[in-house]
Amino acid sequence: MSSYLSRRVEAKENLEILYQTEIRRMTGRRRLESVELENMGTGARRTVETPAVFSMIGALPCTGWLPAEIERDDKGFILTGAKVAQSSAWQRMNRAPGPLETSRPGVFAAGDVRSDSVKRCAAAVGEGGMAVANVHRALAEYRTR
């Protein structure tokens, strides 16, 4: 989140920011009515009556679990497309990587975890749709081999 937006959210008296908190349950009939929350630091749980929730996961990628062959930038975001075209795995391929394809052919990254992505929800949704289309294309290619 930009520092400008963070400051505006922090200044709002009708917003409560809950750090290190996970949503455990959301309930309601026709719309959201309440949310059960757990503070991961203390383990304390509470239920909040609310018609809306905004979840900010953070700006640090969680990519440490990926194998080393999936190349990342200096901040840990996954490299894709032209930035991985010179990777050793791509040197053995008969095609260039797609825009969302990683340094491992057939493995795709979309949304905030991707290096140089827009880091906005709508962009991530669009990239997710693109990734699905690219997965189908890649699977068709592997079937024809």
C-alpha cells in the first residue's frame, strides 16, 4: 500500500487496523454480518459485527518456498516473460516465455507476486485470467509432443 494511502487509512477514526490478524470465519445471511478474527501474536479471538472487511496482506512476496530455479528479483518477486528468456531452461525450448511464464517453462506467476506487476487488485485479477489461458495453451503444447 502506498504511504499516502496508509496515512489516510490510519487517520480515519471509523476504521480499525488489526495487524497480525487472520480472518477465521465470515458469517451472514444475504450479506456479511460478522467476522471472527484471531490475533496471531496473542492467539486471542474475537467476533466483530461488520458489513465490510478490507484485507491488506502486505507488500512483501512470500516466495521463499519456491525452488531456486524459479528466478526472483532482488526483493523476492518472481521474474517472468522477457526477463527470464535467457534462463537455462528457456535455452532448451523452441519458443520464448509467455508474459507471465517464469524461468521454469510451464510455471506461471500472476498478480502482486510477479516482479514489475501493477500491484492492484484489478490488475491481479486480469493477470490471473491471462495465466489460466496461458496454462491451457502450454498444456495443449505438451500434449502435442
